[in-house]
Amino acid sequence: MRLGLRVPQTGRNVATKENIVSLAKQAEEAGLYSLWVLERLIWPLSPKDKYSGTTDGRFPEDWQFIFDPIETLTFAASNTSKILLGTSVIDMLFHNPVILARRFATLDVLSEGRVIAGCGIGWSKDEYEVSNVTLEGRSKRADEYVQILEKIWTDDIIEFRGQFYNIPPSRIGPKPLQKPHVPIYLGGYSQKTFARIASYANGWICTIQDSLDQVKSNICKLKEECRKVNRDFDEINIAAILYPRIMDSVDKRGGLNQRKTRKLMNGDIDQVGDDILEIKDIGVDQAILNYNRSPISNNIGAMIKLTKKLWKFVR
């Protein structure tokens, strides 16, 4: 399993130039595989769609201050030379596909071929509203969008006529350094998302927090969609966002030592290491460790040290 880190991109006290440079350089020196960023457009005071990751449905507090994903990765690229650079995820429907394709291609050229284009279709009604994009037909729109990205990155003359997007015969450059194109990973959990991945994408990005049961079920759904289109499932890379929380001492006399009562990725180093090993065993190829809301969110050295310890369980 390969390990990556979420860049300190959110939160006024955490998202700083110094932290981004420090994490990027130390992660590369440690031999880690990748750096990742997310995208959020606004922090609605009264969200129309509740966020499932908080008890009250409000967006996480650190999302009130967030650097742009591609600009952040461009800055990280200028301070590194080997580590991969991924988005997990950009909500593609909020962007013009030609502009987003060129931004990814530009970053790929400037980083010398290190980009992973992680995209999703979003879930927040507030963000759809502020983007002036309708929720209707978003799945079909996403199908066209992914095909356009690939065409722009691979074809000399690009022409596309669809229900939602149209491109007259044109030349669009630059082309990515990676061939045949920048890897496309898609986030999401619907059957339509899995069908889209099987037909057009290189990977799936998910979040694992409380249980592995749903992830196992979704992997089975993705395998079935690959079978339908005669796609080799082994060509699909699975990346999972994880939230490790290491405790210096864990009371193993009680139920906390039992996986049925202990929250996934919470515990001492051995317990969390065993969790990562179990996640690897169900078919996850990459783990994206997110420490941004942990007690060490502003301690880059501690993040790197802890990640190196966890890496030993899955190398």
C-alpha cells in the first residue's frame, strides 16, 4: 500500500505557506507517495444539505479558510521533485471543462508528470447554487465531462457535441506530460459513479471513517460495473481518505481494545497500524492520511514521524 498526506490547506492557523512547504518537503524526503488537496467553495451559515461528518450537519470549521486546490498543488510542486500531487476531489461540474483540463495539464507539465486528477460531482445544494449549475442531469453531465477531459488531453483536434457541452473543432494545449493522459480518479458512492469509473476513469477515491463494511460493498459494486463493460478491475486504483488519531496510551482492559467498540483508525500505534493493514487487505491501494483535525494538525514533524511508523505495517 502507498501512503499519501492531506496538505495543510484548510484552517486559518494550519493552512500557511510555511506548513505547506514543510509538509511537502518532509513527505518527499520520507519517501511518501503523494500529496492531496480538497475543494470547497463556500461555508454556508445554514447549509441546505447537512454535512454527514458532523453531529449538527454544519460544515467543518476549518473549511471557512481554504486555499484553492490547484494553486496549492502548484506551490507544492515548486518545492518538490518526485512526490505525486492529487486532488481529492475537485467538484468538476462547478468548472468549465476546457479551463479545468488546461489547469491540470499545466500543472502536469510544470511538475514533470506528477498529477492525479481526482474529481467528483459535489453534493452541496448551496455550492451548486453559487456555481449557477443545476442539480438536474448531473450524472449525465459528469459522463460527458470526463470524456471531454480525456479528449483534451489526448486528441490533437478536439471536437465534442453533447447534451451539455459542445466544443467546436479546436486545438487545445498544453498536453499533459503523462501519457496517455493525467490519471482520472472519481469520488462518489452511487451506482452511476461506479459505472462512470468502470467506463472512463483510472481510480476511485473514498472516505473510510467508521466501518469497512460499506467500503467492501462498494468495491463489489465497482467490480460488477467493470464486469459489465469488460474492464479489468485490477486497472482501477482505490484511494481511501483516512483520519488517524493516535493515543499515547489506550486502556486495553476494557472494550476499547475490541474492534467492534473501538472507532476505526483510533487507538495506539499498533491498533491503528492493524486497521491500515486491514484496509489494505480489502483492496485499497493508497491511503490518504488526513491529520488536519487531529491534535497534531499544526505539527508537521509529528505527522511525518507518525506516518513513517504506520507505513511499516503495510510496506
